[in-house]
Amino acid sequence: MIKGSTELVAIVGSPVTQVKSPENFNRWFADRQQNVAMLAIDLAPSALQNFIETLRSWRNLRGCVVTVPYKQLLASRLDSVSERSAVLGSVNVIRREADGRLVGDIVDGEGFLSAARQQGFDPQGKQALVIGTGGVGSAIAYSLCQAGISHLVISDLSTERVEALAELLRSAFPEIVISTQPASLEPFDLVINASPVGMGATSDEGPMPLPLELMQTLQGSTLVADVVTSPAMTPFLAFARDRGCPIQTGPEMALAQLGNLGHFMGVTPLQI
């Protein structure tokens, strides 16, 4: 029950029908009898600047999770951002300070690693492929480098975006081998689809983020992950499952990330 005394958090994007944060957060709040609730806001792009100004004055709103397509667009409109957000030019969570200042961070990568560690994956010294160079893919790539991966490969349909992210990561992490566009999946300990490919698929035969001939080089020991939350079992994950690979779904990442997002907004502990 939302009351006049209820503190609010939100998630903003467009579309938002597929997001898992409201049910994850509101279940967590209800189970612990917290007087806090999350709202989902499907925001038109034309209202973005007005929304920012509203956030500054929304006194019972503690913060806001940010999803596509606003992660990059909002990063430059806040009062301050974390070091990694500044490097990546992206945010996925905003905290409203008591004086109305808006502070941003991007914790997609930390949330992904929380879920992967629950699968028993230790990134130290491993080789990984990240497919997709948008906000979530860039954040995952950055966090993998911070966590001590030895070799990171980046793939995307846009060669320009791949090269831009590769150069950014090489500058930030000169000790790590950063490559692009893999010829085979055989060497990888971890393969992640961080693109929207597979969102809304209605069968296992839907679109894939990599060519089929490349997918057929996937080894059964590789952890395969997807950030897409709807459906949970994307065609990409179904293919990996059928090859005997351990898999990590988008909803599993979303649930693991709850503590990272909630802690930044001041409504949950870091470890939930």
C-alpha cells in the first residue's frame, strides 16, 4: 500500500514493460515491511529535460534506475557522476540528494559480476567475449577489466563503436589484452550477449547476436549469459543450453543487481 508517507524510487526508460526492477524491488520492500515503493515510468524523449527538473524537486523520491534509451542521454545532465560513469558516458542509477542535487553511477557491470559469481565464475585471469557496446555492454566490459580478466574481446555490428570502446579500455587497463570481433568462441570462459538481440523472441528459433557458424564453436564449459530480461530464455541461451553450457539469464542479473542499485539510492543494503 502506497501512503502519503511512502518514500519512492523509480525506473525510467521506454519501453518499460519488460523491466524486472519494479517487481524485484517491491517484493523486497514488502517482504521486509519497508515503507518504500518503486514506480515504472515510460517517458517520452521530449519530456527528458522536464523530468530531470522534476526529479530535483520531488522530495519523497530517493532515486531513479535508468534503462534504455536514456543511459547515455542522462549522464551529461546530472550534477555529478562516478569515475566509471564519466569514463563510459553512461548512468543506470541516479540518487537525489536532500538539496536536490542529482548524482549518477553505472552499476550494470557490478550487478552482472554479482550474478556470475553466484554461478561460481571467478573473472581473475579469464577470457571473455562481450557482445554489444551500448550502456550495459560497456559497463560489463569495464567491470570485467576491473575484476582482473586477462583477455577481453568486444563484438558489435558497429565497427566504429567497437574500436571506440576498445581504445577506452586499453587506455584505462593497459595490462589487459583487448581485442575485437572474434574468429572463434572456443577460447572463452565467458560469453555475454549485452545487446538487445533476442528481446521479445517467442521461440528458441529467434534472432541470434552472432552468426550461426560462430555459435557452433561454443564449448560446453563456457558460461553463457544474456542481459535480455524478456524472454528469460532467449534463443541465444537456448542454443548454449543445448550445447551443455552453464547459462545465466537476464532476470538473474536483474535480481543480483538489486543490492547495487538500492544501496546507491539509499534504500537497500549492498548485499541483499
